[in-house]
Amino acid sequence: MPKAAHILLIEDDISLAANLAEVLQDDGFKVTVSHRGDDGLSRANRSECDVVLTDLRLPGLGGLELVRQLHETQPRLPVVLMTAHGTIETAIEATKLGAYDYLQKPFEMPELMGLLQRAVEAGRLMREPVTLPNAPVATGTALVGTSRAMQTICKEIGRVADKPVTVLIQGETGTGKELIARAIYQHSPRAKAPFIAINCAAIPENLLESELFGHERGAFTGADQRRIGRFEQANKGTLFLDEIGDLPASTQVKLLRVLQQQTFQRVGGTETIAVDVRVLTATHRHLETMIREGKFREDLFHRLNVVNLQLPPLRERREDIPVLVRHFLRKYAVDFGVANPAISAEAMRVLQADAWPGNVRELENITRRLLLAARGLAINAEAVRETLAGRNAEGKPAESGFAALAATLLARAQKGGLADAHAQMLAAAEREILAQAITLAEGNQAKAARWLGLSRFTLREKLKQLGLHPDSAEGVSDTSD
């Protein structure tokens, strides 16, 4: 089962620390509390925590010195600062010393939870090793495959990892572009410096420039304090810009300037800030076509495309499907309590024959679903065929699956054979989004509840009603992040 993320909370206000710890634990975190900076530093160095959440002003050891020492001993451990009004400049200085981010008191709990989730994920990306093919897999995160295409990619990683060049990773959705970026980072001289990942398509266009470069107070509506951006966070380290093809034209200009000069200005600011950042980018789009259409700058493309890695789709390396499936079965067997996961030869042939439009990510999700449904038995070919047939409606409910279901229910109602078409439609939609959320969250109810905007109690009850809870037939875990 996915283990709960461990937060080390360092706060000298005993009442505030107790309240924060209770809320964090209710949201699924494991929490250790310390009330002094020196004790917190000792605990951080002794225990395997995922994030340090600390006040800036502490007895025994101040927040700035705590950040400095932790960054020297554990550079991949994210530190989040809680700061009082008037200490923002100090918090920014702490961030320059290696802190992941900061939050001004008083703050809303959803804001803190979101920041902690991002910090946990950032720490995971830095610490969880990406093993190469034929290497022992200790964590379940690996580049898997023995095909000629995968061997070529691994050779390219070895060739470029220690070179101070930008790398453009291109490939269809689900081919493993982020894994390649992490492997390059982990085998580079910057492996102990920050690795900051940004999905350019996931951030609203009007906020992306501020996210990358930071902003000054008053730069725009809602900018009530100075914020540093991801480039400053990644100083001396690596910045991974995923879905670079979705970068707005105005931000493309500023990114080009940073790559050329290694300097930039925050949004609304005049100070020139120098950084030393290696930039890795990825996209599923065909940038050369976008250049011809005037949607992507040619000069930026050439800056990003010093080294180009083309990831093959899964349908072009079908010989890797058996080893990938066995890898995913081993990876999720412990989560589902399966001692010896098995799959029939015919079932494997059916998997190899599929086109896999979602590539390796889709194969992983399908394998996890098959293992869950098999309930300890061997996965057979019929189960594979049914699952592959059912996945065709996923992601396009309005166009296919849900539209067809609505038509079927209304037809039955029209003939007098159904009196609750609306209720059945809503129930099907609810089951689908809950099932997909809990699968995507790998059984983690706390994480799925946040995505769905539900309380953990409400989600748990709905999962029980729909037969998706671990106490019911299909089963998921009630674990925390």
C-alpha cells in the first residue's frame, strides 16, 4: 500500500503545532512534531521524513540556519516555511538557501495542503531513483524494456546526462517523458541540487509567467506579496518544463531570454536576477509543425533542441510489453495483497496485439485494473478483452460511453421499462469518476477525495455503496498520502 507522507512539523507555538498536526493527520499525513529548531534538525537527520514544515522564528536554531544546514546534509528534502507578516524578505532569503517554498501566516488550510502535496511530489521526483533496464528495481520506478529502441534511449541518457545542455524530449502521451527527464537529472552533476517540474499545460496562461519567474507585490490583482518563481527555486539545479508546446507566445519570449542570458525579471519588477539552471523540456506536440503555423518560436525551438530524444510509442516496441506487464504486476501485487501475480500466455498475446494509444501509462493502468479484478487468480484472456473493450469510453464520456448509456436508458424509459433514467445516469457517472479517481490515486482515498472535492468520510461511504471500498468485492485502500 502507498505509505503516508511523513511531515516533520517544527513550530514553537505548542497550541498551533497541536492543531496543525491534528488537521494534517486527518488529511492522511503522518506527522512528527518538534518545538525547537535544533531538535527539529536532529529529527530531520535521524528520520526519513518527506517534507519539513517549519516556522521561521524558532528557539535553539533559527529557520534560516535550519534551512542552510538541512540543504547541506539533505539537499533533496523539501523544506516549507511558515512566516509571519513582515518576514517575507527573510523567507525569500531562506528559499535562496534551499527552502522549497514559504507560506505567510495566517493561511487557509487548503492552501497549506496543496503546498505540502506539491512538496511531497517534488521530493519524490528528486529522491525516488529511476532505475535503468537490467538494473535491480528497488522502488518500482524504472525504465523497463529490452528492445533496441529502449537500449538506444538509455545510451542517449548516458551520453547527455553530464553535459550542460538543454534536452528536448518528444513522444506521445504516456511514453515516459518525465521518467527520462528524471533519469537525466539523477545521472547528472546536479543530482543533489533541486529538480523542479512544471506542467505548462496545467497552469492557466495568465498565471504561468508568474509561476516560472515569480512576481512583485502589486504586479497584478491578488499579488499581495512578493513570490519567487520556479527558476529561482531551481537555481543550481534542473527545471523540467513538461508540455512545452503549450507555452503561451508571451512566455516563450521570456523563456528564450533566460536561456540566452541566464537572467530574468519577476513579473512587475525591475531587478535583474541571475540564475544557473539546466532546462529539460518535453512535449507530445510536433513543434516543427507549430513553427510553420506560427504557434511556436523557431529561435526558442533551436535553444531547447540542442539534444533531442524521440521516445517510441509502445506499439513500436511491442516486445517490451511482457516485461512491462510483469514489472507492473510485481509493483502492485503488494498493494493488493497478491502473493504470486500471474497472467496466462493468451492474455499476454492479447495485450501485445493492442494498439495502446495511451502507451506505457495506459498499459500500467490496465494491468493494475486487471490485477485488482483477478482477486488473486491468474489474469485470463477474456478479462483482458473485456477491460480493453471497456476502456474505449474512458476519457470521452460525453462523446461515447455516457452518450450511449444515456440513449440506452432513455430508450428503455420510452418503452416503459424504466422509471429512473436520470438517477441511473447520475449513478453511472458517479461510479465512473470515483473508480477512475481511486485508480489514478493508486487506492489513496485522501488524495482522491481532494481531487473530487469530497471529504474522506463522504468518499469512503460512496465507495462502500458502489462496491469500490476494500471491504467490498473490488477493493481499494484507505491509506494516506
